[in-house]
Amino acid sequence: MKIYLDGKYVDEADAKVSVFDHGLLYGDGVFEGIRLYNGNIFRLEEHLERLEYSAKAIMLQMPLNRKELSEVTCETCRQNGLKDGYIRLVITRGVGDLGLAPWLCAKPSIFVIASKISLYPQEHYDNGLAIVTVPTRRINPAALPATVKSLNYLNNILGKIEAKQFGALEAIMLNDQGYVAECTADNIFIVHKGAIITPAASQGALKGVTRGTIFDIAQELGLPLREADMTRYDVWVADECFLTGSGAEVIPVTKLDGRVIGTGKPGPITQQILASFRRRVLVEGTRI
Ligand code: PXG
């Protein structure tokens, strides 16, 4: 496997970063997780824009401009002969000393990995996923905005560990007011009386690229969609529930904390959305 690392395409074995890199020492950096479908990098521009905003939010100078980033991302896929897969684009603060001070890091480091991702098992797309609510709360956006896709994922990882301990593959994380924010690596949507509802970014949700695609699909299908405060009660009484993410794509949820959602089967609107999503991933984005 070839990895793009700071200007070169190197073998996986040579793709190494320093133990003094602040991405490792402090989680000081930003990243993107992007999907490649039949030679099409799905919504690459949207991912690169989010990456630029994440970098700006943490005052990290982007080492490459948009066009250069797009080119190295495509080239990493080409170098690996990849047509379908998962791309991880990472920018770290770079090598510094053992103090926090990011201004002592000489220059940011950038790498691109183009590989595979394992999705949730197919049976959950067919029958729905059973999720739980975990005790770990989402970090208050005033402390660290969820809109910043930073290398600090411990909050989500604690949620993921708790989900596993409760026997679930994904979990709802509430914000510190008790409202539903999102899941550990996915955004959440419910369908109620024909309307699609998702928590706003201000409630602690990442502005997911897949989430944004659902907004466009809802418009295409003529379905009302709104961002609103969401409680667990809203999920309990919803007709349908689904999660979205670059890894998960669109996956139905049929149980929360052992309670059955809707009919207990993937709902018709979820399936309609999934069908539109499947068409879009092949055409919306950048050909490698
Ligand atoms: N919320 C969080 C906290 C995420 O990490 C999403 C929502 C969905 O955003 P996108 O832009 O992907 O629709 C994410 C994305 C992984 C993996 O390695 C994680 C994500 C995406 C792809 C792979 O588990 N998280």
C-alpha cells in the first residue's frame, strides 16, 4: 500500500510519523473520513471544505491548498489501484517539543491513506440496528465544537466502549442538557408523521457530509426536514430512525435501549432515502 506523506508517496512500512508529533502527543490535528465508490470520491469538495474549516477553527495552517489536496487524494487512490474504499486524510500540528505550545511545531504534517473500511454487518441494513444510550455525554460545543473533526476522539471512543459493553454497535450520545446530540461516529435522524428531524450542530452534532446529503435527498423527495432539539422520548415515539455516516452510509435503527422503534422494521422513508443515496454516491463528487 502506498501512503501520501508530506509530499511523497511512500510504502506503508515507511509511512511513519515522529513520537514528537503533536497529533500523537495531544490529539492536535484534524482529519476527514471519505468514501470512494467505483472511482468516484463522494462529495470530496464538501469534505475538503470541512477539513479547511476544522483547521481554521484550531488555527492550524493548511499545508496544501484545496486543489492540491484534491489532487493528492485522487493520486493516493490511483497509486493503490483502488476503485472502492475509504480515504483517511489527516493533518497534524507536526513535530514539536514536549510542551503543549503549537507554535513550537515547525510545520504541520499531512498524510492520506486509501484503504478499505468494514461496514456494519449486512443483516443490520436489512433488519435494522439495535442501539443504546450511553452514559458518557457529548463534549459541550463551548469546550470543543463538535463541528471540528479533530484528532481528539476520546469522547466518542468512551461512548463506543460503553456501547460495546451494553452489546450494541452504535450508541446515542446526549449533550450535557440531556438532548440527543449524535452517535459515536454517525449522525442521527428520526421520521415522525412524515417529517424528518435531526439535531442541530449547536446540540453537539458534527455537520456530517452524509447528513448534508440527506438534506438534499429530502428536498428531492419533497419530504419536510428540520433541525430540532431531540430527546430520547422523540426517538421512542418516532415512526422511523436511521443513522448516517461515511462509514455507515444510511442504516436503519429499529431499537433503542431495548425499546422497539416504529414497527420494528426498517421504515419506508428510510428505504426511499437509502435508494436515493445509493444512486448519488456514484455520481456526486470527484472522479479519480
Ligand atoms: N458524527 C461523528 C462524531 C463522526 O465521527 C459522523 C458524525 C458522520 O459524518 P460524515 O461526514 O461521515 O457523514 C462522523 C463520521 C470510522 C469512521 O473510522 C468514522 C466516521 C466516518 C467514517 C469512518 O469509524 N465518522
